[in-house]
Amino acid sequence: MSFSSAPLSRRLLLVGWDAADWQMIHPLMDAGRMPTLRRLVEGGVMGSLAALRPMLSPILWTSIATGRRAFAHGVSGFVEPRPDRAGVRPVGTRARRVKALWNILAQAGRRCVVGGWLASHPAEPLPGGAMFSDFFARAPAGSKPLDWPPAEGSVQPPERAAGLNELRVHPREIDGAFLQGFIPRGAELDQSDPAVQRRLTFLAERLAEVVSIHAAATELLESSEWDFGAVYYECIDQAGHEFMPFHPPRGEGIGARDFELYREVMAGVYQFHDLMLARLVELAGPDAHVMLVSDHGFESGARRPRGAVEPAQWHRPHGIFALHGPGVRADASAEGATLLDIAPTILAMLGLPVGGDMEGKVLVTAFEKPPDIARIPSWEEVPGTDGRLPAAADEEDPAAAQAALRQLVELGYVAAPGADVEATVARAEAEAAFNLAVSLLEGSRAGEAKAVLADLTAHRPDEPRYWRALAQAAFSARAPEDAAPAAAALERLEPGQPPTLLLRGLLAWARDDLAACGAAFEEAARIAPSDPAVQTALGRLWLRRREWARAEQAFRAALAVEPDAAEAHYGMSVARPRQNFVEEGVQHGLRAVELRHHFPEAHFQLGAVLSRMSWFDRAAVPFEVTLRHRPGFVLAHRYLARI
């Protein structure tokens, strides 16, 4: 297959750091502890990368690789039922229903090297390329360094397996000297303490895995001819769930002794990733493009959760994006990027057309001269050998799947399978359906989401998350009355909790009972005064009542806790100009659409404020974006017509 577009990039390396966050990275770069990334950023483009919901890594990394949301690509959680329905297993390659970047590129004659990508087992036989899966580095419980059989199907082509397997590092080979690089005062640890033993074992396992991934990836990149490389590192996210509570500043409930012993772990993990990045950049070569992304961020400051919570509550909705290479703008920022933009941008850079069913955009502002952008209806309709695997009736390697499942249980992402196999499978299917509904809802398919959630709540009426999502779907579908059953269920399941009170207030708002709405919102604020969602809801109410100063106060309270709250920046873009601080309104409006590109109200407000300043040429752009997102936005049509 040939295409006329001249490629901007002859070689492109995509590096994935799960949960990497600029809030952690900037201080480390400033301190000189991440020199490789600093060089990439200063010589290229950087920005925040808006995540998708649900914020679960297998879903998000598959969206990065495909340019599609969960309801389109088919990966809908961490686990899936086994083919014989005798339990569950980690989700893998065969759950993906569409082509990933490496399938598209291989089909177009590009040579690809793929290492450790999440949800990529079994590895795919890429024509002219090589791949190892996310099962490659996982050591089964009880295994030993010299008795560690590789996971069946984890390497393609199979003749590369023996050499790559020799590069793996077993957790027992991670010695105390290596660990001390992350725990400088490790010699003071009481290793007879079970908690200390657990943390050291956990860290050794995570480091062994990331070292194994890096060793195999660098071997393939060095020994293979390749045009596109993709390497994924999970360690930042995994280590964060165990050690981010000890990161400075010391949080409430963290003992002084533990804080001093473990305070350097997360900074050390980031610094280690920068060292590995240096080798990847060296192997890619000076003429290559290097793109670094993360699927979401990770709380590291005042908003860190306390106690036992669902792991996803640690995740922040913005990851990182950095791009360096020939033709890329130097020391510049990329605004409004989302996970869905990565695949279209890579295809355009490599001279291939973007699929019309890919929702994202090419990040043209990252380049001195944008690449040519061609389009086809869908890569799914293009025939040819792409390396995808057929559906399988049997499980490839039950032992490897069990090791991966154990890790998910330890991290808290899935519940431990119980003796009732049927119940375990049903729970996994329910969670997959819930994740599908959340994806549909965020993808502006609220009606479909509402139908899925109505069925879920009928069968599992005691799950508050399902009811909350159903209420959100009802409001998004412009059918607020359909949220009443969800409100009643939450009044039963979670009485007096802020989300329940917010829903009570929203229903009152829909009935135009602003007094009852205000009472509910203010009660939520008394219970959770630092909750950004509560303060944002209050701010919206004050905007409705045209009480601009009170609205500003609420939005500022939200931003004090969560500076990247797009809704609060939007609120400020309304409240400040109403108090004659118009330029501040522009700044907040720009920040709102940078944080969340698919935000028609914020684009409209930005255009309105720019129009007020008589910057009509600039105002036309956000109005046009508004109408792309919401063609029926009447006021945007009127403003644009006047311009």
C-alpha cells in the first residue's frame, strides 16, 4: 500500500510512562534530576494530555494506540471472563476489536518494534517487526531466577524469545544496593517487620519488571531495523500506589519515621525513568522523533487520598505530552491535547492517512510546518496483513495470566476471585458494562449509556457508582426526570454524602427550584468544604443567580484545591468579566479549553469575551470550535454571523 503524503518523520519512538505527571516532573527537572526529559522539552513541545473516562490504564493505553474510545476498541477493563467462563483473566490482545498503530503501520509496510504495551498479550506477529507483550516480564509467585519459564506467546517472532528471555531480571535478583538507590536510608529498615518486608518485596518486583521491559526493548531497538517503536513502562503508576503517600510534603496520618525512610522513593523512580529514557533517545538516533506520553496523572500533593480507596481515585485527569525531533517547534507548548490525538498525529507524521472513525485531531500546532493530513473512512476497511490474531477458544498460558491477575489484586484494581466462579465472572461483566457506559457517556452517546446503566442498576441495585452514572447520563440526555430513581437510590445507599446532595440540588435546579438547589449545595459544602466538585456546583448556582462575586469565591476555592479544574476555570471566565476584569476572563477561558478541548460552553464563553474586547478575528475561532462540538448552539451561530 502506498500513499502520496511525504512523511515528516522517518523514524518515530513512542514512549509511555503510566501515570507520569508534570506536578512531579517539573520540580525534578528544575533540580537537575531529569536532564534527559528537560532536553527534550527545551528542544521541543510539551503539554498536558487530557485523559478519558473511565480512567483505567488498559482502556486508556488502548485508546492511545488506536485513537478510539473504549466502546469502539473493545477493551473495557482490567479483566475479562476466561474463554471457558471458569474464572477471569487479565484483558489481552484479543479483546481489542480494531487495529492498533502497529497493525496499521505494519500493513503499510513500516517496520515496528513494540515492547510491553498494556493489554498486549499474546504478542502479535507483526510483518517485518518484533513485539513482546505485557506478560513478558511478570514472574509467577514462587518462581526462581533459574526456574522462570517465559509466558507462552509473549514474544513475536518466536525465534527472538530465547535471546530476550535471557535479559529478564527476576525480583530476587534486585539486591539491597539497588533498592538503596530508591530508599537512601534503607539500612535503617527493620526487615523483620512484615510491613517493611511487603514494601521491599513490592518495590523489588516492580523494579525487576521495568528493568526487564527496558532491557528487552533496547535490545530490539538496537538490533532491529525499525521505523516505529512503542515502549510502555508501568512502574510509576504501580510504585505510586504504594509509595506516593510518603512523598513530601508529609500528609496527615503518615508517621514521621516512615515518611523519612520512604520520602525519596517516588523521586527516585522518576529519576530512574529519565535514565532509561536517555538510552532510548540514544538508540532512536538524532534524526528520530521521540514522543513521551502518559495516560493520566497521579495525585502527589494536598489532594492525595487518605486510607484505603479505589486505586483510580489517585489518578488525575491530565497526563503528560512531549515531542522532540526535526521540524518540531522548540521550547513550545501544545494546548488542548487528548489521548485520542496521539494516533492521528503519529499517522500523519509517518505520512499515512488518518481514519475518519478516529475521533482525535492531528496536533498541528506542535510543528514548524504541519504535516500533510490525508484521510480515509477507516483503517478497518483496508485489507492486508496486519499481524492481528484471531479469536482463540483456549487460554494461551494460564500460569502467566494468574501471575498478572495476582498483581492486579495486590494493587487493588480488581477484587480477589472468590470461590463462587459464577459470581466472579458476573462481577467482571458488570464492571465491563459500567466502563462501557462511562465511555459512551463521555463520547456524547448519553442515550446508549443510559440504557446500559438502567439494566445494570436493575440487576445490581446496591452499587452507588452505577446509580451516580445513571443520573449523569439522564442529565446529559436532557432527561433530568429520569435521574429521580437514581436520587432515591442514593438517598438510601449514601444518605447525606456530598454526591447525593449534589444530585438532590441538580434535580431541584431542573425543576427551577433554586432555593432547594442552594440548600442542597450549601449542605454539601458544609460537609466537604474542600471538594472542588461541590464548590464548582455552588459557583454555577451563583452564576445562575447573577451573583458574580460569590460565584468567583466558589470557583477560586475549587481552583485552590485543583488548579487544573476546567469547570472552575470556565466559571471564572464568566464571573470575572461580569466584574469588569475582562482580560482575566480571557486567561481563564483559554485555560479551560486547554484542559478540556471538548467543552463547547467554554469555547463559546471565550469567543464572547474576545468579542467584548473587539478581537473579532480571534473570537471567530472559538465560536467555530463551539459549533463543531455542538452544531445546534444557537447563540454561537448568532455571534459568528455578527462577526
